[in-house]
Amino acid sequence: MNELLMKDLIKEAKKGDADAFGRLYASLSHELYRFALYYLHREADAEDAVQDAALSAYKNIRYLKKPESFRSWFFKILSNECKKYLLKRSNRQEDLTDEFPTLADVSSGQDHALRFELAELMNALPDDDRQIVLLSVLEGYSSKEIAQITGIKANTVRSRLSRSLHKLRAELEN
């Protein structure tokens, strides 16, 4: 979706136009779901988190100050929803071993064993570091945009990303 159309849709959505918001959501829905799935490791939780984030974004779009920040604003809402789901889950102490998706579940093209190993290594990263890697590598956000989403300073984002990628690379080479 081009920037001009997005700005027009955001303007209309801020006025309460549900169709405009729906088009904005549709343009991001795949990316949002993929992020939530990697973050939460369960399809049902990912779907619910995206749905909750979409509802929250729709209710609060009038507070969006900069239309060009829509994408990062929406991901920040989703990130907060994912954290809520993880907190709920940790309170219930559920076993996730059977439901962890491999990268093969949400991408295609490479060796399945490598994707499974990478998924396991990603899961071993601390939540904040995994979120940074996912936003950077999977979604293509810059360190500045990730800083806006996570509330972590851009320099810290860059160092955590570098450290995490180095760790992943070293583990894959072993």
C-alpha cells in the first residue's frame, strides 16, 4: 500500500470509518499474525492476540499522532497484547512443547531441520531479544522503529540485535 493511500485511510479511520480501518488492517494482517505466532508459539493465542490488538487499534486510532507511524504503533499494541498472553500463560504454567511452531509452519523454501533448529534457538533467546530479532529480521524494522515499538533505546536495540544474531550464527555453525 502506498504512503498517500495509507495516510488517506488513516484520516478516514480516525473519523470512525470501519472500512478504512479494515483496509489498513488487511495490509498488515499477515505480518501481525506472523509476529504473534513467533512470539507466542501457539496459533490460537497468536490469532487471539492479533484480534485483540486490532480491536484496541480500532478503538484508539484517533489518538495516533503521526500517520507515518501507523505500522510501528500497531506493532507496539500487538507486542503489548502478546506480553499479556505470555503473562496469563505463565500464571497457568502451561506446557508449550507440543505447540511450538517451527519456521516451516510460517515460511517456506529452506531445509526443515535447519528451520526447526533456528526456531528452537530463537525460543531460547530472552523475550525482549527475540522480539527485537523478529521485528528486525522478519518484519524489516529499523532500530529506530523497534525502539519506538519496544520502548528500548535505539542503541540498545542495535547492540541486542547484534549480540543475538551473533549468538544464533555461532549456535547454527556448531
